Amino acid sequence: MRFRAEIVDQDSLDHFLGVINMLADLTKICILHICPDKLSFILFGNPESGTVSLWCESRKENFFSTFEMEGLSVENHEISLQLSLEKVSSAWKSAHRAEAMKVKLSNKHSGSLKVCVKLRFFSGKSRIVAEYFPIQFIRTNFWNEMQELTVPYSNVSIYLPALEIMKKFVKKLKPVGDHLIIEANQNGELNLKIESESLNVTIYFKNLENPPLENDSEDKDPEEMAIVHTDIKQVLHLITGIRGNPTRAVVHIVTNRIAYFEFLHENFSLKYIIPALP
């Protein structure tokens, strides 16, 4: 297996490091899935145990000027490895002065991801700094499980309000209780609710847009609410971790099962599943 990539454009490098820092805020460890045309950062959760799932994907041309890879074989032309995003993000704190970066697979330390960053100093001098990050290759018998997260048969799909506004309200709801009820309909209404023994609070959003449902039917009442009970900490962790202003932000609700969030940015997409509470 072989992988080598390079970023030489300053804006592309800044955006890529921003994506890495965002993902490190959302999950400490992930699977890096390398294909000939794209990179994917993956976290597979288990709805039965209440853990979240994540899939962040970007095409190679969005960031890289050079992108070369050879998979395990002709039949398995891809690479999958486990990586600590927390370590990568921490090591790249100084990379805001970087003007170029090279990434490659290395045999050092029984397998690692080598990252070389060219730093430019105020004096005009530059220096190459290399870091080796330990990795663990994913065995091929697990590759079939690495299927991209897809929109399930949802009861309601609705565009989210501005994330800063949503984050402000969820933060205010957090001291009231741990269970956040998300309910929405196909008539542009989204409610965030907390119910406790001493206090019930509901935040109402109206006149939002709804993307069409694949399973939509004329018999469906657009005002019928789809409801999912979630862990408010998981919701707040997501909307606090999202960076920038996505061009598309949608939540798909499968009643009593999951809240499936989709965020589309100019250079990458992020899908995030929060399971319903039992």
C-alpha cells in the first residue's frame, strides 16, 4: 500500500486544518478511509448502545495538489486505517504559519502517517517539521461494514435554523434537563423541548424549509410531528463542534429511532447520527 498527498495552496491548507480541528472536537479517534478520488473520516457508533456515528468526506481536488495512492490490491484499491485525530490536531497547532504540507504512509514505528509541514517565520526563513502519527490498519474483513451513512426512511426532513442561534438556545436548555426532545413536521416547524418535574420549556422555530421526502405521499399530513428523544449533551457537542457556515444543514428524523444531521460545506460534507434515548 502506498499513499502520498500534498497541499501547496495556503487557503486550501488553512481549510483542511480547520476540518481536522473540527473533527478532533467531534471525535478523538476515527477511521481514515483513502480512495483514489476522496478521503473519508469515519466513526461507527451503535444506536443500541447510544453512541453516535460520523462520516466526513472530501474529494481529493478540494484540498490537494498531489494525491497518489495504491490500495491493498487491484480488487481492494483503497486504504483503511485507524488514527488519533486528537494527536494530529494537537501537533498541528503551530501549522497556522505553514505554507505547505505533505502527507504519506511510512513504515517507521511499524506503520505510521508521516506529516511534513513547511513553516514560514517572520524573518523570512522556513523550516520543515516532520511528525509521525501511529496508525492501525483495518483488516479487509471489516471493509464491507464501512458503508457511507445514507439518509434512512425518515418521517420528516427539515432545514435547520442558523447554527449560532440553535446553539444559543440548546445551551440555555441544558441546565433544565438531560433529555432534548426534537420534533418537526413537513410544514416548516421545528421544536426543541425539555420536560422535567419542575419545568417544561419549548423553543419554537417556524417558516423553515423542508427538502422533499423520498417516501413522501399525498396522504401524509404535513403538520404531523416526528419526534425523537435525544441526549442534549450529544446534540450540543455536535452543533458546538461544527465550524464555519454550511451551505446546507438538515436534520432527518426517524421517529423514536435517530436524528440524522447533514452538513454540506464548500469543500467537504459531514453526516452525523444521534440515536434516540431508550
